[in-house]
Amino acid sequence: MSPHQARQGTEARAKARAGLYRQGAVSLLLGLALLALNLAYYRGRWWFWWPLLGLAILWGIRAVHVFNHRRWETLEQRQLKEDQDREERTRQIVDD
């Protein structure tokens, strides 16, 4: 891996982390807005938890993807190498 590729990977991970935090902040603000609506109009029924549960699950999945980058990179690199090897074998067969 060249230094340029390593730097691009680092920048991509930093952007992904910033996006995760931004999504968390937006979800928190949305949760507060839903809580305010719930308190203003539906005091007896606490329904605002359900949309928050969905947002939390999505945020958790994204967090696993963002912070488990090494595993995904390894998988991507392995698949890329397999594809390159397959193309090389195909070229050799065609050239023969």
C-alpha cells in the first residue's frame, strides 16, 4: 500500500466517523422533537420510543461498519485480489 493510498484510507475513515457523529446528533435532535410532540399531544401514551429505537438500531449498524473498518478493508482487498487474479487467468487463456 502506497503512502497516498494510506492517506486516502485515513481521510475516508475520518469522514465516515464525522458522518456517524453527525447522524447521532441529528437522531438526538429528532428524538427530542418527538418527545416534545409526545408530551404536548399524547401524554398518556409514550410512542416516541419506537422511532428512536429504529434510529438507534440504524446508528448502531453504521457504528459497527465505521469502527470495524479493518475487517471490511481486508475483505475488500481479498475480493479485489481474487478479481484481479481471475482477470489475469482469463487474459492468459485468451492469449494462448
